[in-house]
Amino acid sequence: MKDNRMDFLKANYHAHTWRCQHAYDTEREYIEAAISMGIEIFGFSDHVPCPYQDGYVSNIRMTMKQAPEYVETIRRLEAEYRDQIKIYAGFEAEYVPEFYEEQMRMFRNLGCDYMIMGQHFLGSEENGPYTGTETEDESRIRRYVDLVIEGMQTGSYAYLAHPDLMNYQGMDSVYDWEMTRLCKEMKELDIPLEINMLGMGEGARHYPAERFWKIAGEVGNKAILGLDAHCVRHIQDVDSYRKCMELAEKYNLNLINKLEL
């Protein structure tokens, strides 16, 4: 009989909703699936909206006007399911200095619980470039690490999602130097690093990257599992969970199973 348990995964803080335009199923279906899998804490962290000033419309995130309804929906479900599971409302956000203050005002006004950092771009989404694009440009990996460190020093983000998203394919020595710099700073700031289960489940993605987690293991970073759920199936992906646990064991990672929010 196949083992369908995910015993260590008691909390997840990385999940998206239909508002990001590339996720499916309802918030209620997510919650029901999480309960069925034995998850005790479930956080929604859809892509943070950005206050674009020039009319740019994103196709990967909600609008600023949608944000109140997003939080209100989660709050209603939090109350409804309070005896079965703890629900949090948050965002996954890039650190973009030009948007940061306005996004933080929105975050406070909506009464959100947390943000995680997912540094998908080296500027705004409008200007890019996407950090997951393969590159040999040393300036890009350096910029990625600089932005992550600068953003985390604000104290606004609970953890770093898919820290190995930066797809640098140049010299190994450059990768090792920059990612060691990142890992050491995250350890100093006590910021956990996410082992991304969605990336593990979709073989075409370049993360989780073993070369990154080897460094994190040597530095001694805290690590946390993140479903990065875009549909119910991702919440039920036991095979990816098992592979992520094997990765954590291989590199002797300091794995935690919940955040103190």
C-alpha cells in the first residue's frame, strides 16, 4: 500500500489563488485538501500586486484593487475553518525598492499576516529580467544576491522562497561565492530558505538546485518546505514531498516545519 502521508509538513506558507492568472481551484478546495493531508497551518501568499504608474497590466498577479477582496475571502474561510486548521493571509513579494513603501502600506492597511520574498525579477516585472532565465552574466547573480539581502534587512519578509531560482550558468566559482554570500547573510538574519516542492515536482524546472543546497547545508541555514501550490494537486504531491525530504537529509539541512508569525 502506498504511503500517502507527509508527516513533517505540518505548515505551508506558499500558495497561490486564481487571481494570479496561473493558478486553479478555489481557496476552499485548497483548505479541504490541506486538512486531508494533515496540514495544521495553511498560508495563502498570492503574488503581491504592484502599483504600476504607466498603465502596465500584469498577467501574473492580481491588481491593487483586487487585494482587499483577496484578504476578505481568506478571512471568511479562516473563521469558518478555525476549529480544523489555522489559516493565514499573506503575499509572495519581490523586493522592488520603487514599490516597497506603497506595498507595505497596503499590507498594513489590509491587516495581512506575513510576506515571503520570491525574487522573480531583478527590477520590476515590467523591466525584468526574470531571474529564472539562464544566464552567464555575473552582474545578474550579484544583483540578485544584493536585492535579496537589501530586502531581507528591512525585516518585512518571513522567509526566502525558492532561493535557488537564480539560474546562473557561468563559472562555478562565481555561483559558489555569491550563493555563499547569500546563505551567510540569511543565517545572520535568521531567515529560513525554502525547498520548493513545486519545482521538485515539475522536472523541467532548474530548482531545487543541489549545488545551492550543498552550500546551505555547509553554512547551516534553516530550511523550510514550501508547496508553492497553484492547484489542489500540488498540495497532494507526496512524491515531491518525499524527494524534498531526501534532499534535506542528503545535505544535512536544518529543517523546520513552522514559522513564528
